[in-house]
Amino acid sequence: LGQLDALLMPFTKGLDTDAIYRKLKRFWILLDRTLPDAFMHVNIGPTDNIICRTILRIDAELQQIAPNLTFMYDPA
């Protein structure tokens, strides 16, 4: 699924943190239930933004197998 935070950031304008959380949580559940035996991979980071933080929160809460998550970082 690629660099998901960079892809979704333009769509967060005008949304509060609760709305972003609800929408991303439904999306995360949809991915797991729609493609349960498919390999899915999501990259987030290296920038700190609301999408990254929300995805990390949701991933920890749901503890789903899919999608796999990679946190990109900037060593500098």
C-alpha cells in the first residue's frame, strides 16, 4: 500500500483528530477483513504527523495480523 501517511495527509484538512481516528480505524479493520490471506504492507514516516501517530495507535489497539507495518526513520 506504500507510503500511506504521505498518501492520506492531503485528505486530513478540515478533520479533527477524532474523525481521523474513526476513519483510519475503520480502514484498518477493512484491510484485515477484506484481504485476510493477502500480503499487505504499509510504510509510515519518517515525518511525524497525525496519520503516523494515529496508525500506530490503531495498530497497537487492534493487534491485527494485516497489514504489516514499517516505520521509516531518518537517522539524522
